[in-house]
Amino acid sequence: MLQSETAELAEPASAATLTARVTDPAGTPESGVMVRWSVLAGGGSITSSSTTDADGRASATFTLGQIAGAQRARATADGVGDAPANFT
């Protein structure tokens, strides 16, 4: 299971740390899982990938784009089901 945990964004060109948590079906954290990050909307940039720690958390730096409107990013991980974690 991949869950979004944190996302607090301010004004364009500011950066935020996004954190996703990977757990097994019983809720136990999964360490060493590669999480891929992508920008869905807003034209910003984000760390391309990171690996989960012992607590199942992986983080990325999301820099907001200059495009007005929603700023969105996504985290995905292989073998963790079909549902990505979305950040708005």
C-alpha cells in the first residue's frame, strides 16, 4: 500500500518535501522499496526517485511551477498495488 503523508505548498517557485509511506497489507512498513515521483500538473519539478527507509517512508523535494492552478505530484512503487499516492 502506498500512502501520501505530507504535502504543504506555498507560492510558486517554493519547495516542499513530500513523503510517501509504503506498507504491506498488514500495515507493516516496507524498507528498501524504490518510489518514483512525477509532476502531474503545474509545471514544477520533483526528485525522480527515492528509497523507503526502515519506517517505510520515502521523500522527495517538490518545487512548484509557474503555471497557475493546481500543482500536483504522484508517487508510485512497483509491487505495491495499482493505486499511486497523489499530492495536491
